[in-house]
Amino acid sequence: MPSPRLTYDPGNRNDRVRGMRARSRVGGTLRLAAVFLLLVGINVYVFFFRDNTSIKSAMRAGSIHGKKLAKAAEAKGEAKGAAKGGVSEKAAAAAADTPAVDDGSLVVRGRMKGHNGLFAALAATKLDSKEVAAVVKALRGKLDMRALKPHHTFESRLDPATHKLRRFSYRVSKLLSVVVERRADGTLVGRRLEQKLDTRLMRVAGRISGSLTASLAKIGVSGAVAARLLHLFGWDIDWYHDPRPGDVFKVVIERQFLKGKPFGYGRILAAEYSGKVAGRHRAFYYKPRGKNAKGDYYNERARLIRRQFIKTPLYHYRRISSRFHHRRFHPVLKRRKRHNGVDFAAPPGTPVVAAADGVVLSAARAGGAGRAVLLQHKGKIVTQYFHLLRFARGIRAGRKVRQRQVIGYVGSTGLATGPHLHYGMKIRGRYVNPLRMHIPQGRMLPLPERARFRRVAHKLARELSGITVASR
Ligand SMILES: [Zn+2]
């Protein structure tokens, strides 16, 4: 998930006074950290669940292979590792597709960049064309040739005397390489080399005295995690007005390790924010039974935390340049015209996301609207995104989109004085102000799932309660 830029430009003063109320409802999530006050007295408690914790089995959270280690030592290692994550990740990945012993091979490295396909990229190395053909053949069925990216790297190991290939490895990601090796009989055989991540549960807690993002960063937790928390509670907490110094947050999250080194974060399993003004909010990850069921976050009363519509269909924006007006002077047409939407000023290229799950009605040039995307949602609601620089990949009529999926990028096509997103919403054919629309609460978990949910949530709630935060 791209992390929102958490600064915000208050815009002109009139706008500010007029728009305080609406603004607070709008982009709280996005601008929070600028505002989320600094963390005073961060108290961090990082430790891991023991192997036999019942939570672990209850959650069935993928591949959780915990290791019994002294708590203190583990916590220390974790904090240290998180701080230098970049380095250790690289080292771990390099080890993944390189033979442990230096066999005296002539090593040639390359990347896909600037080449038309793997064949051309390989031909630019010291491999002769026969070898290239053999490698490409051995990769068939092991490597998805349509999914090759310019940043992918590969490495050939050649016999220094004969220049015959000994081993070829193509690195798709930190976790996946495809390796071609020469067998004793001289044939080249390919295989996929997948790295397994170990996942352990980590508990983190702190007290607000600054920005949540900054405070989490101080304890080695990435900004991406902070962004997820902002999104998660952005439905219920007004990040602009509600936080107070001393408010407490707690998170139970999956920490991933690659060969013992910190790698990244998995799911947030439970989170809590309790504040003087915000009140107490808890979120629990729950995946209903059934093959196609998707996990999501629910509150203590089994209600979905996510709502149908997000408040601002931009990851970050500078300011609201024009609000919903029944009549306003149009800067380009030089006459009064109804403004059926809200304009968000944003730098060109800023990703625009779908405000809700839906289907693309159209993605095309539409006169004054410029490049425009129209989405159809449940409840006879249509959302409109105008003046786009370009559409996101795969956005065309009939395609399904998910909430927060990128559908295009901010531009100034059509009748526009500068780069901005015009965001409009129609309910049963009538324009409404998307900033003032009451966004209904999320739906309840279906009845047959609730008993099981309560058991899972109860255990997670106890874990949250068990995390102690020192008083200030
Ligand atoms: Zn507009």
C-alpha cells in the first residue's frame, strides 16, 4: 500500500474557515500525521508470543513458525534488525540464489532494463546464442515470461575455460528466483527457488505525543504500518481533531523474517486506539470460513470497520480548491455554472483511487471533463473522476475495481485551469456533495460467523489488554 504523504497545505484562509467542518470529515486519514502530535514518552513493548499461544492456532495466520527464544534477547534483536532492515534483506536475498561456494566461475550479471525480452537481455551478456536459446527453453514453464520487469536481475556463471554455462539464476523478487543448472549429462534444467518467510507475532504499544508515523518509526516500525493504522481507524477517528497527547495505541502485528533476518510486516491482527477525545476503538482481523472468503477488520460488535466509500479518492492532496456549489463562476467558461462535485488540487501524476468497490462504467475522453472515469457502485451510486492525466492500467469499461485501487492519475485534461481531481457523486441520478454525504457504517458479519468471530476477537482483545503501557 502506498503510504500517504502526511503533510497538508491549509490553503487560503477563507477556504479554511468556511471549510473547517467539511475538511475535518474529508481527509483526516491522509493528513493525520502532520497533525497527530508528537509522541511523548513512547513506551514500546516489543515481544513475541510463545510457541504454544492459543491465539496462534486460533488465527491460523498463514505460516507462523515461532521460535522459542529468550524474550529479552528476541526483543533486542527485533528492534536492532528493524532499524537496519534494508541491509539484512539484501544480504538474505543475495544468499538465496548464489551458490555458497566460489567455484571459480566467470560471473556475468545483467538486468532486463533496456532490452526487449529475456532473449535480448541474455544476448547482451557473454552467453553465445545457442546457450541463450537453451536457457530460455529451460526457463519455460518455470518463469512467467509476460511478468518480466525492467528491474529484474539475472546472473550467469560460466566455466572460465570453455565459457559454457554452469548455472543461471533469474531473480524475480527477494522471495523468488528461477535457477537453471547444468546436469551431469550436459542438459540445462530449470527450477523455481522460493524463499519461505517465517512469521512471528509482535506486540507494539505507545503513547501519542507527536505523529504516529514518527513514533512508530522511532521504534523501528515502518511508515507503511503507520499508514495502515491511519486507514484502519480513519473511519471512526478524526485524525485532525481528536488525538491528544497521552492517547495510547496498541498493535498486534505479524513480523516476517527471511532466514532469521527481519524482512517485512504481514497482517495487523489487532489494533487499539484509546484517546481522551477519540474514545476507545478496537479492530480485529477476521477471515470468515469458506474458500473465497476474504479477511477484513471488524470492531468488537462484529461490524465491518471499512465502509462503502472512502472520504477522499486521493492518497494525498494539497487542498480542496473548489467545493460543491450549486452556482459558481467557472474559471474557464467565464460564467456561472453549477459545480457538481469537489475539486482536489494535487500535483500531476498523484494516484487517484476508487472510492468504493464497483465496476468501471466508462474510462474515456469526455469533452470538458477531459480523461474521465465513471464507476458504478452498489446502491445506484456513480462516482466520477475528471481531468485525469492518464488512466491506470486495465481500467476500461466493464472492469471490476476494488476500493482504494488506483484508477488513474491527476492531470488537467479538459476544461481545467490546473492539475486537480474533480470528484463527483450521483445517487439515483442526482448529484450529491461527496464531502457531506453520510457514509453508512460497515455491515455486520453474517450471523453464522459471529460465534467464531467472538472467540477469535476475545483472544485478541485479551492480548491487547495484556500489553502494558507505562504511565507518563
Ligand atoms: Zn470540478
